[in-house]
Amino acid sequence: MATCHVICRMLRRRSRIVFQTRLLCSKCPMHNQWPRGHLLPRSLESVEIQLGGTKESVCVNAEWFRLNVGDETLVPVRVDAGIPEGLDAEGRAEECATEEMKLADWIEDCASRSQGRGYLKDWHLVQLLKSKSDSSKLSLYTTPDIFERDLLNSFLERYCGSDYKFVYWGPSGSRTKLHSDVLHSFSWSYNVVGRKKWTFYTPDTDGRVFSVIQEAGECMFVPSLWKHEVENLVQTLSINHNWVTSANIDLTWECLQSEMGSIEKELAAWGLPEDDWESREMMLKGCCGLNVTMLFLMILLEL
């Protein structure tokens, strides 16, 4: 395990100067870790036209989804089933129930209410479009240059057929409860249509709390370990990536270590040996989408 710490430090040191030069410039949304950027990346301009109808549109272009995704396609809708607010005993966000719903039913349901209890979120739309035979015609966007350096998604897409790239689509009043992001990753969220209210809880000793309103065409950067909750003030569609770089990969390793501790307790409760590496790795991947073996490979491929 000590070896992984050394490799993490090597990789972090190797790219720290480049990373800070690219991401902590005065024109960047990460300047001084302030999580709002008045930013409209060129690589995301086209997505507004496709998914929002026109640049001036205030509504989701439902017909684009009907045509390119299909009315019968099942989508993951999170439903608030009365689960209490906040984090569980392990510090994780309390999860809502997930219902698979036909896209046509979701569009109708979302349009018929001004306030919704359902929220289409964590939807792997990019993966879905890639699986189509004419996927070359359905490229929604390219990641903005400022967020392009991404160890996590480049590894998962190339070697695992997965990603941490999501589309969120919810009516007014839909929300994501208090949480910090998976794998202690960075995240960025781009509003294609709509308006969100973000409330941040800083991880420093001061424990500051502040809110930011994100408009359409703006991109929000969320630093690692910053707890936050998000509410859609109107019907909103956004693109969201979790990402890991040399600047926070050591935090990802710490996250996996913490999860391994919880898994070892579960194995012991089931009467299984704590050194059952295969079971631990399978459970870790199921919980986090990443395990120790994958993390080592992800790092070594970048050295």
C-alpha cells in the first residue's frame, strides 16, 4: 500500500506546475478555488443548440431526445421516497430510490408539473449515443480544454467501457441532497438550459457556507471534498463530469482506503477472511466504480 502513496506523490509532483498554470489562472473558474466561473466554453456551444433548441431557448429540446434517443429508451429517474436529509453513518449521501422510466413518460411527466419529485440524473447519455450505429453524427460536445486533463474518464472509457460523465434533467424543485463527490474527485457542471442554486460547505476549519446561482451557459467547478447541495430553480438540463488529475489523485487513494476499511468490516461480519482480495476488489468496484488494481493501472499508464 505504501507503494501507491509514493506513485501518487510522483505523479502529482510531475504535473503540479502545469496543472496550476492551466487551472489556477485568473480567468479560470478555479481561481482561488472559487467554485463559479463565468464561462461559456467553445466546445459546449453546440450542445445548447441541440439540447436547448436555440441559444436563447429556456426549455429543453424534448424533440431532440425523442429523435436521437428514442421514446422507448429507459432512463434512470431518482425518486425521493421520504429518505431523511443528510449523510449516513459513513458520511455518504442518502440515496433516493431509482425507477427506470420510458423517455416519453419522463418527458410528459416533467412537463406536466411545475414542481417535481423525480429527477433524471446520473444518466450516461454519452455512452448511450456511442452505442448507436450512427454515433458519429450524435457527438454532443467535447470536454473544454480547461477540464480536459482527466485520468479517470480516459482510463475508464478506454479500458472498462464506463465513465463518470452524466446528464442531469429535472423540473423546478428537483434537487441533489447534501453530499461530497464520489472518489474525492473534482467535478464540473455545465448548465445547458435552466438555473440552479448551489449551496457549498467548505471543508476548512472555518466551515463557511455560501450559495451561488448558476445560469444557463455557466460552468461550475467543485473542488474535492467540498460538500454541497443543489436545487433546480426551473426545469434544468446539465452536463456533469467527475474527474481526477495529478492534483487530487492522492485524495482518491484515501477514499478507496476508507471504503476498503468498511468492506473489511462487512467481510468479517459475514464470516469471510479479511484477506479475501478478490471479494474486496469486486465489492470496491461495485461501490465506487474503481478498485485498487484499476487505480494502480490508471496511474502507471500515465508515468
